Amino acid sequence: MTRFVLPVIAAVIWVVLPSCKKPPEFTPYDNTAEREAFYKRYNDGVVETMTKRRSELETALGGTLDETDRKEKQHELDDLLRRQQRPAYFETLTEADLPQDLQWTTNWDEPELGSPEAKKGGTVHSYIPGGAFPPTIRACGREANNSFRNYHWDDIELSLTNFHPETGNVVPYLADRWAVAEDGQTVYFHIDDDAKWSDGREVTSGDWMMTFYVYLSPYLTEPFYRAYYGEQYWGVASYGKDYLCIRLAFPKPLTAGFAGFIAPFQEDFYREFGPDFESRYAWRPRPTTGAYKIEKEDILKGRSISVTRVKDWWAKDRKYFKYRFNPDRIEYIQVRDEEKVFQLFLRGDIDIYLMGDAKKWYEKSEVPNVFNGYIEKATFYNEYPAVSRGLYMNLSMPMLDNQDVRIGLQHATNWEKVIELDLRGDGQRLNLLNEGYGDLSHPTLQTRPYSVKLAREAFARAGFTEQGSDGVLRNAQGQRLSFTINFPRISDIIPFMLRLKEEALKAGVEYKLEAMDPTASFQKVARKEHEISFNGWQNQLPVPDYYQQFHSKDAYEPGTKKPRAMTNNISVFADPEVDKILEANRNARSMEEIRDTSYKLEEIMNERAVWIPAYRRPFYRVGYWRWIRWPDNFNVRLGNEPEMNHVHWVDQDIKEETLDAMKDHRSFPEKNVVFDQHRKKPAANTEK
């Protein structure tokens, strides 16, 4: 799932004020019978849908079709006939039912992560990103995809398999071995015998049966999960408690990684999952398979949330974990003002601070605690997919439905000057929606550069040729080239917007700036009420995903021209012909097909000027107190922030040494280190 983020910090930010109200009481509930009935009902629905679709395809193939259409329908029918050989989505089988010819494999050959010098223990003091207290600690359902979810779910919970953050290869997590069937889409997993939940219960195949039930149920507000797990998977099967099978809807490269990249929901904990799930489980701490858990007493609404290292964590000695997840505790305090967060960091109340703001890096961190070596700084060049940060145009709005207007706006928006002046040159112009995927990212495509001449030429093609006394171009009907840019009211962003507004007027465009509370800004964009919005998407490994941002089904309400709210298609882009390429990209069976369709999609979106790419940084910068220690190579290649993979640790001896030195006015060497082992040279933009 692509995460929607703000241009500078995480995006889905919801304001929850502390409350003295007594939490609601819920009647105990057991969904076992309902779940079993759901499995049968869902299986019956799958069979019914397949039967109907088979009849439609056979009828169509018996008629007159062009060669391309016939080939596509025959291909779909072949897949459907294969699925009908094993039609049930949910299956409960025994270990004796496992195929006898499976070739089991694993991968303990990748490099260890972290440092052998890492020390366990201590507390890391951090903060809740975005300034707002999270509305829930659920992992799914209404408001779950908030700015804090990474810190208690995405970066903590374990899946069956995962992708090694240095090499990108598939490695074992909760499963210690797996077998990919000959069809390239069915994967069998054996759950590690030692895998345990934090409450001591054994991890079993039933936990994944519960997981698919939750995602496919009608009790989640968002339709995303039902659509994704219904369309991208053919089913899940338990083979006793220690084995399971996950069937993808299409053969995939890195099959074991795609099929195994699902963190489970504990069957026992989610037995009360039902119609009131989103309220019942909003603040209920869950058992975890990962290194950190949230305790009930660690939730202080309006103040802080903490995570505590699981005592005797089952994976603490496993190769890919033994030098990671080192602190005993991480405390995330709520601070509403980002500037105050920075000041708390400078005085030592916060241990680590990600410095995305050039002014903080170059000017505001020029303080005695840095000069005296108490605070250290690092720049780390990574190879993580870039945030697709930029101005997103709502194509359902007047004038923005005109491609020449959009091309003109691309040329009228001077991100180059923002990079040069506001970012102090510490950035590169972003060219692609999905940049940073190696050879899966288009190697030569470049965005349109700032050019008053080219902007005015494009506007003239759209009929905007007369310039008013205010400098804004008009067409023959008197329409002005005036657009409102919605953006979150964050101090780091405001100078960018003011500069874009000033530069755009030179090309005859008025940008009206609408700074809003981050929550209100997100909600307006989600309702598709914006003209232009400044935000971004944190793209995920291992492959690009364009489907949820641009597929027609997420653009408009069916059969209407009313934009469909609460989907990721914030551009309201709809083209049935492009849908075919989007579907081919999502359902691709090889890396070559992913690459080819990704290139086509980037070229289409570039040609049609659906957005105005902003900038990317091929590195992150971080300040940290010297008692926070890192491996010799600092961090992993495939990570987008320093704490994401938990390779750091707290050195209590160095902390005591530092605090004593501060009292005695002693200093250490100033440190500002660059780790550029993964640095790549950017391509130059040659269009004038």
C-alpha cells in the first residue's frame, strides 16, 4: 500500500485532544461462528463470480473479435480455468494435505544488519511526527494510516518473509522456509517453530486466516483492503497450525517476497473483530511478533506514546535481528510546534532529529552543543524510492482539464529556484512519479523545466493570450489563469510556496496560496475539493505502483462525473486505455513487464502533464546526541530515514561521559560525517 505523506513530514495527521471521558465498555464477543460463515459465503461468492465470468468469456470468444482482444480474453479464460481447479479462497486443510513434491528453500546468506558493537538497553527519546496525537493504534480501519503508524506497525511487525534492506533479496522472518509451486504464484510457508507473540502464544497459520478475514470484511471503512486482497490474491489455506499457503492472483517475480509480505493479526486477539471494530480496538494494545509492544499504561493521550522492547523476544538471536532493535524503550512525546521540537532536540530532551530543513542544517544547528561535539551530524546517501513530492492538479476542475494549461503550469513553476535558494542546492529536480527503483525507473525521462517563454507558448495554445494589468493572462471569455494551491501550514513549506507564487506571475499565472491545518488540508484533498495540492507519496519497495493513484475506478463515482472521495486518485485522472496499462503493471508476471509498463506510464503522465514534480534528496540528514551510536556504515542502503530499520543503540557510558563533560565545560571533536557509499550522479535536464 502506498502511503500518502506530506511533502516534508508524514501526511495523514489527525488531531485528537486528550479527554477525561471514561472509555466505552464493550460486551465480550466471539466471532468464530461468524468467521466460519464468512469463509463459506466468500468462497461461494468466488465460485459464482467465476462461473458467470467464464460464460461471458466463452460467449465472447465464440464471436468475432480482433486479434488483440481475442488474445486478452483467451488469456483471462485460461487463468480462470486454472483457478476453477482450486476455487475456494479460504481453505482449512491438514499437514497431510501438503503437496509431496515441494522444493523448500530459505535464505540465511545475506549480510547481518546493524553492528556487533551494539548494546542493548536504554531509552530513546523521540517525538510524534506532525505534532498531532494519533487517533488510534489500530493497524487498519478508519484513520489507522496516520503519521504514527510506521513507528508501531510498519517498522515493527514481522511478516512471513521480507526484503533484505541492503541487498533487496527475500529473507525469512516469521517463516523459516518456503516453497514456490510451479505456477509461480502459489507459495507454501513453514512457520518458524520458535515464532511467538509477545503474550507468549504460538504464531500459527490461523493468524493469517484471521488476517485475510479482517481485510476482506465489510467492517473496515476503507474499500482499499477489500479490493486489494480480493483482486490480488486467489486465496489462503492453513495446513495444520505450522504450514500455510498463500496464492497470488498472478505469477510474480520475487514470488516468495510478495506472497510473504503480510504481517499477521493474532487469531485470539481479534476474536472480537466485528461491526464495532474501529471503536472497540481503537486503543486496545495488541500482541506483536516484533521487538516492541505498546502497553496500556504507555498511552498518555495528548502527551506521549511509548513502545517497550519485548522481554525474551523470540527473534532476538536470529541473524537479521540480533544487532537491531536495541533500546529497551522508545518514548514519543507530542509537541505541536515543529520549531519547539527542534529546540527540545538542541537542549537534549529529544535524542535524534531528522533535519529536512536546510535552514536548520546550515544555520540553526550552529550552536555550542554542536561545536562542542555533544550533538553529532550525519548525511547518509540512500537508495530508497523517492517521495513523489509535487503539485497535484485536480483534472476535474475548470481549466485544469486542458492539457496545454497543465503544460504551461509545469513551465511556470520554478522548483529549480526553490532548490537553489530555499534548499541551498541540497536537492535535485524530481522527474518521475516513481523514482529510485533502479532499472525499473525510467532512465531518461525529464520533467519540463521552468521557462517563461515555453509557459506562455503553452498558455497561448489554450487561448490565454491577453495579459491584464495585474500581470495575469486571460482568454477571450475573460477567464484568468488563477489557481489555488492547497498546502499544509508548516513553517518549512511556506517559503517554497511564496517563491513559486512570485515566479509564476512572471509567466502570467496567479497562484493563490491556501495554507491549512495538516488535517484539514488532507481531508480537503481526500474529498477532491482542491484545485492544486502540494503533497507527496512515499513509494514502497520492491516495485513501483501506479494503479491506486490513476485508475479510473478511483476517479469518479460510477456512472457520474462526481469525483470519488477518499481514494488515492487525487488527480481525478481517468482513461480506460491507460487503465489497461495500469492493470498490466500491477499484474505483471516478470520484472521486464513491470519495467516496460512503468516506462509507458511515466511517459504518458509526463506527456499529459498530470502533476508538477518538485524535488528529491538522494540522502537524509540527521542530528543526534553522541550517546546514540550507529554501525560503521551508519545505516542500510534501502531505508528512507535513520530510525526505520532500528540499527542504532544507546551507549549509557557515553551518555554519562557527555553529561559530565557538559557540567565541566569540556568538549569533544565536532562531527559532521558524510556517508556517500551509495551516492549516484544525477542526470542533467537538457530541455530549454
